[in-house]
Amino acid sequence: MPTKLIYRPTRRGTHPLIWCAAIICTIVAIGVIVAGIVVFIGYIVIHPRVPIISVVNAHLDRFQFDPAGLLETQITIIVRMKNGNERAHASFSETSFSLSFDGVEIARLVADPFDVSKNSSTDFNYVAESMAIPLDPEKQEVVDLALKRDEVRFEFKGGSRARWRVGPLGSVKFWCHLSCQLRFHPLNGTYIPSRCSSKAK
């Protein structure tokens, strides 16, 4: 009788490179899960807070308007940088503010990079002084009305780039923006307190 040929397929083992790739993927997945848990626990424990910029006081030192339509003014503005984090220092950079009157920029106020300690604050005493600013008839009417009402308004806008380190979790960066009106009594220069803060409303 003729011999019958029986075909038996050979079993091939998994290639070592595939095993290596699978092991690497598993290690990466475990690392991502562990990092996520660490970040979550760190956030719960440290509870980082966004630093706040606010105007705490101001004074209208000079507000002179002559018949020729020239306006001269000087304003002292106290800006507070507050770091409410109890376990992290905060660094501020690119700090810049503009002071305007009825759309006309009077001064630009800046500050070099600086740090604020944990759960602390730093005040900046800005003195914004303008040279004689020529006003068109429309803006002259605005000044006349402000003097009659004994209330003048200035726009104060700007911000700073805040950065603070959250323990071993790395650093967090955030832009703090400020936009508000500063109101004064021009007769005696007193500041009319109002909310002026970068904190979300």
C-alpha cells in the first residue's frame, strides 16, 4: 500500500520583539496610571490656588485741565499680587498695566519679574504721571461733566504671567488678567472703592 503523507503544521513561537513591545507598553501604561494617581492625590493635598492681582487703593494726586484743552494728571495706584498657596512660592513675569482716560492712554506701568512667598502678598506703589495731553472737543466735554459731577473715571487694564511650583508635581502657569475702572473725586482726589481684581466673578 502506498504511504500516506500526513501534513502537520509547525507551531511558531511569538517573536521576541513583539514580547518586548508588549512589555514596554505595559510598563508605560502602568506609569501613566501611577502618575495620574500621584497628580490627583497631590492636587487634593496641596490644593493649588491661582494667584490674584487686585487694586487695593489709589489716589488722584493731580487733575488739571486748562482752557486750551490740555489735561495733566497724576495717579498713585497700589496693586497687590497675592499668592494664596500655603505650600508653593509664586513667580510673576511679563507684568504690565495701562492707564487710560476715555480711550487715551496716559501711562504704561510695568514690573520686573519677582517672587511672592507662600501664603503672602506683595504691593506695588505705582505713580502714573502724564504730560499735557491734548483733548478734542468731545473729550473736553467729558472732563467738564466729570468736574461738575465730582467723579472722574479711568480705565485700568493689564495682567501678569503667574507660575508656581506644586511640590514634586511640577509647575503650573496661568495668565492673570485685570480690567476695571478706577473712580475718583477730582475735587479732593479720593478714590471711590470698587471691585478691581483678577479673581473670577
